[in-house]
Amino acid sequence: MAPQKSHAQTLLEKADKKAASSGGWFSSSNSKWEEAGDLYQQAANAFKIDKLFKEAGDAHAREAECRENCKEINDAANAWWNAAKAYKRGYPDLAIAALSQTVTFLTQSGRFRQAADREKEIAQIHIQEKQDLRKGCESYERAGEWYSQEDATATANACFKDAADLHAELEDYPAAIARYNQVAAGSLGSNLTKYSVKDYWLRAGLCSLAMGDTVGCRRNITTYSSQDTTFPSTRECKFLGFLMDALESNDQEGFTTAVVEYDQVMKLDNWKTAILLKIKRSIAEEPQML
């Protein structure tokens, strides 16, 4: 005796049959695709109830194709997004592909704010699931550009800051510095965001030191101080000064002391800890006397 089909499988077969049908004398091509799309959507929801997320995503993907055949661009984008949400439950490559389709339809219809939201999701999957920092960085930058053109400045800056952090992790320090400076410049004019500027400048300074460029770091600090006259008195600026002095005098102990003292007041996050360790390793040991 054949096993009984699930409700989801029955709906999927009905949807496939409708999509493959030639229609009738009194039905339009559009109505066929609309009905098939609705059935695929119902099948996807039934698969979700059964916790079959790959199958749910596949059904939503077929739904999206039906919506596209009807020229329902917004509905197609939504169906691809629903597919991505299902694929996120264990299928990151498929989730990225579905989100990319979502972004394509959203940008075609001029919905760049929503496209940026989905592109940010792609970045997070690249980083968290695929450990692909470079592609994650590219997606964050793309999302940031779209947020910027939609005047969502704070959200754009958050994406650019995340991209800068990733550039630094990839040791692409000039790109990281450029992004930190961009975010800082965009944050200076707002009372809500200007408090973060000193941290962006600190991160940019640490990137300079990771390249061994104390001259460039001092030059940038001069520029920052002209943009915000309070910067030289901040802990962040003084910390950079101690680190530069230690690097230029090849003083590992002084470097470590500066880091420990700063950490006691301003707890270092994982990103700063990692880059400070890279900088410390660049300090040569004192030569041993024979």
C-alpha cells in the first residue's frame, strides 16, 4: 500500500499541474499563473508546518516564477523573500540566491530601501554562515550606498562601519580607513551620532598603526583635531598617542601598559583586541646583548 501523501505534497502537485496546464477557452494565461502561484504559496506554508524548510523554500521559489509570469513584480519579490526565510533554516547558499533575486526585483521597482534591507541580510549570511568576509563586506557596502540614496543616513553609516571593520579584518587597511573617515564625517553634524566619531577615528588610527604608519596616523589625528577641537583631549586620542610612542621606540612593555590601562577604563571589544595583538606582534624584540 502506497504511503499517504502529505497535505503539502498534494498542494504542490496541484500547483505543478496548474502551472503545466494549457488553460481553457475562458481563462487567461494570467489567471493560470495566479492560481498556480496561490497553490505554491499554500504548499510552501504547509511544508513549513511540517518543518520541511527546503521544500518550503522551493515552493516559494516556484511561486515567485508564477508571480513574475503575471508581471506582478512586487509579489515576485515577496515570494523570493519568503523563499529566503525558509532557506535560512539550514541552506545558506539557497538563501543568498533567493535574496539576490529579491534584490533584483526590488531595485527594478525602485524600492531601494527594501533592497538595502535584503542586501544586509545577504551580508550577514556570508559572514555568519559562510565565513566569507569579503563578500559580506561587498554586500554591506552595496546596502550602505542604497540606504544613502534613500536618505537613511544612520543606517547607511552602520553598514559602512561594518564594512570598514571587515576591510580591517581582511587587512585591507587603506579601504578601512577611508570608510571610517567617511562614517565619521557623516556623523559629526548630528547630536545623536557625533559621540561615536571618536571611536571611528580610533579605529582608523589603529588601522594606520597596523600598517606601521605612525606618520600617517599623526597626520590624520591633526586632521581630526581640526574637525573636532575636543578630540585631542579624549581618551581615544591619548591612547593612540601612547601606542605611537611605543611603536616608534620599539617598546613592547609600554605598548602593553597603554593597552591594559585603556581597557580598564574603556573595555576593548573583540575587533580592537584582535588588531592590537597584530600591532603588538609587529614590535620587534629588543636585541639581546652578546
